[in-house]
Amino acid sequence: MEKIKGICVESNLRKISDVSAVSMYRFDRYGRSCTMSLFYSEDEIKVDWVRKRVRLTDQTVQLEDNLILVIFEETKIAGGIKASEKLLVIISEEIDADIFCGVVECKKKNEGTLVINKLVNLINYAITNGHRNEVIDSSYLDGVY
């Protein structure tokens, strides 16, 4: 399987940045953390499957037919991983393809671009190293960041 097709397209990166701007502002101003998850599959992932299963305060954005971003507001990494694992099960019941998921917590002020890069790198790492149908977090990239 090739690495993510289309994720590095400038419009997707801009979309992630725009959607996460409010969450990043809340973190920078008030210290309210958030965790972001990126789900990728070769098959279409319907955003409605995901949106129905997250809290109303969380954001779900379909970047491409096979690429979904979920922002878990006011959630630390452990809660984001747990929520992403539940979503992974739901998505895998709906489609018959491998799903890759990366999870990153916003931990420092003014790190929006770094969080986005970590998400993209996590998905590429998952694909390259065969971490299909499991959630991986930024600890997999500790040597990089």
C-alpha cells in the first residue's frame, strides 16, 4: 500500500489548520487541551458514521472520501486514544479495508502546525510499518520530534 494519497495537498493541510484554529486558540489562551485523530483508509469512510458517535463538542471533518479528522475538545491523549479505538471498531464494521489511525495531543502553546505534521507523519508511519486497524500515538515518533 502506498503512503497517503492527497493528505499533503495544500488544501487539506489548510483545512486541518482552519478547523483546528479554534481548538488551538482555546489551548493557547486557556490551557484547555485537545486531542486530534486522523483516520485513513483506501475505501470511503462516511463522516456520518463517525459524527454520530462523538460528543457534540467534538469536531469531525471529512478531508477526502477516505480521510477524516476528529478533534476531541478538552481531552488528553489517553481519552483521545480510547475514543479513537472505539471509532476504529465502528468504522471497521462499516468498510472492508484496512484503516490507519494516528492520535496527537496538543501539549504546548503555538504548536498547531507541529500537531498537523505529527498526524500526517503518524499515518505514513502506520502505513509503512503495517499498523493497520490499530491506533498509534505520537510516542511512535519520539525520535523524530
